[in-house]
Amino acid sequence: MNSCAEITRTKFRLKMETVVEIITKIAEREKLRTISETLPSVKEFYVDAGFFRLLNTWMSSGGSPANQCTTSSEKHMTEGKDVKRDSRAPTNFASVLIDHLNSASLIPTMDLFPRFAEGGEVMTLEQFGKFVTVTQGNECTDAQIVEKYNHRFGGIVHRYNFNTYLMGLMTNNALDPSRTTSVWQDMTQPLTRYLIKTIRIESESDLQRALSDNSRAFVLKIKRNSEGVLCSGSCPLTCIIEGIKTSGFSTIPYPIILCLSPPNTLPVQLKDELAEILSKGLGTMLAKGLMFEGAIISDPKFSPAAQRKKVLVLGYQSPLKPFVGSLMADMNRDGLGVRVTDVVTGTPAAKAGVSKDDWFTHINGEAIINKQHLREQLEKLELGEEFTLKRENLDELKIVVGGAVDREDKSESATLSDLLFLKYAKKKTNLKPWEVVVLTADVLPSLKPNQDSLDDHFAFFSDVDEHSSEQCIGIATQMGVQLIDHGNSIEGGLWAQGRFVDNGRSGYLIKNNTNGKLTTSVSVDILAGPQEIKGLPLSSSTARVYGAGKASVKGSKIVFEGCNETTVAVIDCKFVQDSSSFDFTTAFPPLLLRSGYRVLRLEQTGGLTRFDECALGAHCLVSWNKAA
């Protein structure tokens, strides 16, 4: 009754007293004794949120009992399910109420309510507070518990609204919503500090999946098809560009990296054509490489936040010649230094604040004799190296040596080299922040899983053998490899789904240094399957982990031991009734699980009946145990 009054009050902007008066007159006229008896208890802002959503759906669709709504939309509003709205058989509002009642009484978790209500029909505020803080492990103040009791449950917790709350993915997701629903990490760190969700584009369906699940690195294997069109697999390059422009940043603003597949060798002429298509198609969306203007890893531009809605290109680059970008002239005699005659825009000199007519007397603390002496000193510097120039009677300027593409080199496309933001490294030492080491399955197992070694440059794991790629994902995860091309294998896709659910599913995830840190053990006891299969008990399951830790199955309980921030768990579940069986899979980081009775998101992988919902929920009990 509180919810009915509240939605009427907000919908028509009436005072609560007016709403109660209207309902009283209707109840008296229609002789609705039960409603009349409840009206004195109606309080403003006391709302059963589940029933409120149900009423709101009905009123939004017209408010008539005969009005037609889609069952999927109703379920989305009433049960808080994480589902897509689709067109299914229409029904009337009476059916909506029946569905709502069924969702509140179908699952075996109904047995939980009498246990925590101590046999009563209504759970008191004290009992509810104990359930939230002790059983569920939520850190809540007394005021927060009162607010939830009143504003979520309408001032009374009974078995029906308790169960619809407990069984909803939106209301009681097993994964911490503070980490999965919004970006919570610092996005101004250097790009090398992030793991980046990577997908191989081999078809237009791969492209659509990449755009919808916020993959931020697209691996492209460029070739020319039979019609002469440049494609990645069977997906035209122009489709990839249009997809990025129209929906690449619609939900997540952080940069997309186009990774030209390392094993895919292309002739220079084809690379020139590729560069032209990228330039014309993306234009100002292409980010200029920091190696050209001189930068160090702490450069503010070298972060996801600074490159919002930008496209970064990764590929092989022509050699770069050290470059500063200013013209100098001698003074009237040796020993006085040099004078700046011109500064080229977009160069290291311009970036550092060098201006025309500046008078420089020292380089790295050493007196500048003349222009020739300065040139000799600059030739000793390498790309990315920092040096200082002192202005006469003024401060020192710090300049980072940039690079200019060597136009005389014919081994790579100079045009494409100009577009690169990141480059594949051809050396193993003294790597710059924008350089990327390519790792393959044959060398990965011999490397030590030390995340610190990849803090100042990138690594890209790629292998043509999908089976070996799956075996190496765990090693690459522990190493902190930023770009992992899993070849679009089913298992690799599950790993990526579980790994990048964190940080608001943004596709960027800060690497955690787990060296010497405590590990954790956590168990997931699957109590009942999704409502759509009538809460069947678990028949069998298998579990595995990527990264640190191990998994074991004990009946309906899956135990994960030795987990840390690198761990991704994958569970395959089977629910059987008579001759029908249903198969589901879920992938998640165990450290994101919330303790207590929760709903774990599942995706259907098999079964005679296929459900329209993109995700269903299994009901489980999560328990934590800290271990060294």
C-alpha cells in the first residue's frame, strides 16, 4: 500500500494526504476492507522498491489492466534482472502480478526467511539489521539499515519482498557492485600500468562483440580480399573504422588501440594504403605518438584519461632519428652560447617551452661554446633521454629527446610510422614506455612472473595456436602482460569476461603488485539454479582458475584457494530434472565476491530449452577465509 501511494504521489505530484484521501474514498465505495485497514499505516517515502518498479512499469505502459506489456520488460523491472529487453508474448497486468508472486515464492531460498525472521511472518528491524551485517557481511550503520528497511522494503520485510530482493541480480549480485558498475580506479596512471581487454577482429560479429563488451584493444590481421578491399579477417577495415566512430566510445570514453598483428607481415605499399585509410577515416581521432614530441612515462598525456575518445595505433615502425625541433645560431663570439632562431610546433623544444630569441648558455651544466659544440652534445643523446638547457640569467628547461621518422629507411612504411602511438620493439633492453615486447607461447613459460618488470613498457602475448594460448593465459596474467590476444577461443573469452568485469567493465584495469601479499580462500556453495528452471539443485560442476590459486569441487560447494588479484575463476554448472538438463558457465575474479546469500550471474551454454535472457542467476552462499 505504501508503494501504491508513493508512486501515485510522485507520478501526479500530489501530497500524501491527498493520495490517502483518494484511496480511502475508493476503498469505501468499493468496500475494500483490507485496504481500508492498512491506510492508517501508510507513511510517506516508505517504499517496497520491487513492487514500486512493477507499478512503475505498468503506469509507464499506460496504466490500464488490459494494456499489453512484454514479459521480459516486466521481469527486468520487478526482479532486478540483468537482461536485455526483447519482444516476447504480451500479457496483461494480472499476469504481471502472477509472475511477481511466482518469482517471490518459487525458489527454495524461501526457507531462508523463517530462519532469519525466527519463525515470524514479518522480519523486525533488529532481525533485518543482523541479517544484513552478520550474515551478508555488509558494513552498514544503524541509519543505513533503517533507510533500507523503510525505503527499499516499505517499512515491513515479509517473505515475498525479502525473496525478490535476495534473488535479483541487480539487487543482490554476488560480485561487488561498487567495482563492477562504475569506473572506480585512477585513470591518470601511465598506460603501461593497466591491463587492457583485447579481442581479435576476424569477422563483423567479432567487431560487434568488441564494441558491445567494451574491448579496448582490437587485434587486426590485415589482408586484401578478393574484391581488393582491405580487411581484418572477413571484416572490412572501413566497417571497423565506422564502428569505432559510431559506438566505440558511447559507453566508455577510454582509448581504443588498433594492434596490427605482429606475425602478419605486410608489404610497404599495403601499409601505405592502410595508413591512408586510417588517416581519412579517423582523422583527429588518431592520437599523435608521444615519441615524436619527446615524453617520459610520467607525461600526463600518457594515460587513459588524457587520451579519451582517441584511437591509438600499434605496429612496426621505421627507425627514429633523435630530434629536438629548434634552430640555433652562434653568438658574436665563442663561449657566449647560442641563440634560438626558430621553434617548430609540436616538437620536444616547443613542448618544453623553448621560444624564439632565447639565449642558451649551458647544456646539462656544461657551457655551450658554439652551435657546433651544442650539435655534438645533442648527437650523444638517445631517443627519450632527458637533458637541460640553461637560459642566460634565467631558469633551466628540461627537454626530452623526441624522434623523427627516417625517410630513407625502406623496410617500413614511413606514412604508417607517422601514425603510430605504440610500436613493437625490435630490442630487449632499454625499452621506452611506448615500446611493446611481443611474447609467444614458446618463450612465455621460461619467463618469471614478475609484474614489476612490465611497469615501464608494454608486452603483447600473441600466438597462432589457440590451444597453447589458453595454456599461457594464466602465466601471462601473473606476469602482468598488458595485451593478451586469446585468439577468440571460447575459454579465452571466458577468461577475459571474468578478468575485466572489474573497474566498471571499462576494459582498463590497473595491475596489482601481488608480490608477497596475502592470498585468500573463498567458497561458493550453489544452492539453487535460476528461477527460469524452477530453482533446480546443482547436479554437477567443474571449476578452474587462471592466475594464482587452485579450485576444488566438493558436492555443490566450489572452493578457491590461494587467490589474489590476478585470479580468474571459471565454473561450469549442470542442472538436471528428469530427462531435461541445463548447462551454464560463469567467470569472475574470486576477490570480487561478496559474502552471504547472493546471486551469481550465469550464461547458458547448453540445454533443450534456450532462454531469451542474456544472463540468469544461480543462488549461492559465499564464504570467505583469509590465509597467508
